[in-house]
Amino acid sequence: MSNPSGASQAVGKRSNIDFVGRARTWFILSGVLLAISFASLGFRQINAGLEFRGGTAFQVAATKSVSVDDVREAAARAGVEQATIQEIGERGFLVQTIHLETSVQDEAVEEIAKVTGADVEDVNITDVGPKWGAQITSKAIRALVIFLVLVTVVLAIRLEPKMAAAAVVAMLHDIVATAGVYSLTGFEVTPATVIAILTILGYSLYDTVVIFDRVKDRTASLSASGRITYSQATNSALNEVLLRSINTTVVSLLPVGSLLFVGSFLLGAQTLRELALALFVGLALGAYSSVFIATPILALWKEREDRWSSLRARIGAREAALPSMARPSGPVEPSSTAAPEPRSTAVATAVPEEVPQQQGTGPKRPGGGRRRRGGKKRRKHGR
């Protein structure tokens, strides 16, 4: 048999946070985050990878103890002045510089191999021309724009245009904030980073669609005589799926966090770091924007429509007409109904009226006699 009390307890565990009512707070926090991101992008810019900016890279594994300064001096002897040198793993080194001529590349390989103790054949060279880097950048931007356009069209058909617009605003928020994090940390942006960003945009979109689908179900039954506004129904729908969103985000962040902190920082895997940072930051921002950005924006936009603004005005007038003691103090739930008057109250008020009648002291008839109950005369018998 089903347990009704257990079902009611499960429903009672649902949160009741006024997300829509505190939209101003969330927008201020997001505005500060975006301001920091834009400032960092303007002053520090993004550390674009070799594939985007073009250049030449040398990667080698040293066979003896060598420092970064030793490798930099070896590159300088070959005529490579502006070089960025990174340690990879225990004895690995990555030397990146601008695009070099073939003769300069050969000389740099010899000097790097000499100082690290490696063979010339063991020095890997990656050479990307400036034009190729510009083409890769334009293709990445084009892929992002096409993704956003397709998402907008699909959401507008599946849900409604304003829901699609709110979801796109949340995704743009995630893109700018993620780029700001990369700018602040100085991590290199590579094609793997772009792939990770597209991945987390899809995750953020999934979380937003789950919330909006529930909002659509909640608001579809609202009528002109409803007791709650669109914002209240939206807030209630968001609270219903909030626990699911939190659980999904936490479960997704755990393996990505392991990939970031263990795989990249402890093991020194550069490629894993580029991929895992975008995934970790994007998953967290995607969950945040779905709850605190997309949903409040949708509620504010929908409240401006004639149907929902009229409903809000009628509810406000109805509440203003109620006595102050009868007005609800807090957010109204869509499933809440007026509680019936307790039956015990009516019984308690009827008992004092029956007692005198049982004792023969009931109201008199017009003829002077007393009313008898049930057609029989009741007699008192002494004990």
C-alpha cells in the first residue's frame, strides 16, 4: 500500500526560495562578475594558443637536470629572443615563439638538444603560420555563432521565443565569464578549450530547458481568475527542480575536478588542464546561470505581457480588498487551497444548545407547552 504521509513528507522537502523575487541581487552579482571579466579581457587579454595566434613551438624531454633559464639561454643563442618556456612533467620543456624561418628553426633545435642532452631527432617542432591561425580563429567563432543560432531556433519552436532568448542570454553570460577566468588565470586557450566550451554550453542549455519545461507546465493552467502570478508560478517550478539541478551539477563536477586537479596539476598533463578548466568553470557557471539568470529574466519579460500584467493587477486588487489579517504572508504556492473549517468547531458550538433541551428546559411552543425531541418524553431517574 502507498504511504500518503510519506508522500507528503517528500513534497515538503522541496525548497521554497524566492529566486524571482530576489532577481535584483542575482543581477548585481552577475554584473560584477561580467565587469571583472571584461576588465581582464581588456587589460590582460587571452593567452591564445599556438593554433590561434600562429608561431613555432619546440618540445623536448631533457635527459639531465636543466633549468628554464638554461633553455632560454640556448634559444637566445639561436636567435630566438621572444620565447615562452614552460616545464612539462619532470624534465619536459615547451618553447613557444613567433613564426620562425626554417634556418632559424634548425639552429634552435640544435641548441635546445645540446643543452637538454637530447638527440636532435627527439625535439618535436610545431609550426603554424599566421594565416592558418587566423583561419582557425574565424572557424571557431563561426562554429559558436552557428551553435547559438540553432539553439535559439530549436528552443523557440520547442518552448517559446522568450524562453529561447533567456537561454541565449544565460549562455552568453557563461561564455564571457569563462573567458574572464581564462584571462585572469593566464591559462592557454587551445582548440581543446573551444571544444570544452561548446560542451559546457550544451550542458547549461540542458539545465535551462529542464527548468523552462517545468515552468511551461506550471503556467499553462493559469487563468484570469488565478490566485498566483506568472512570477510566483515560475518560482515554484524552479524550486521543484532545484534539487535535481544541484545533484546533477555536483555529480558532474566531481570527475571533472579530479581531471583538473589530479591529471593536470599533479601529473602535469598540459592538454588535460586546458580541457578540464573550461569544463569545471563552465559546469558551475551553467548551473548558476540557469537558476539565477535565465529564469528571473524569463519571469520579468513575461510579466510585461498584457495577459500576465492584467493577472497581477487583479491579484493585487483582490489582496488589497482583503482585511489585513486575512492576507497571506509569504509566497503563494500554486497547489495551495483554502483549508476547510474544522468540524469540531461546529460540534462544540452545538453542544451547549442541546443540553438544556435534554433537561426539559427547551424553548416553549406558541401554545405554552414545551418542545419534545423525537416525540418521546424524557424522564430523569435518580441514581
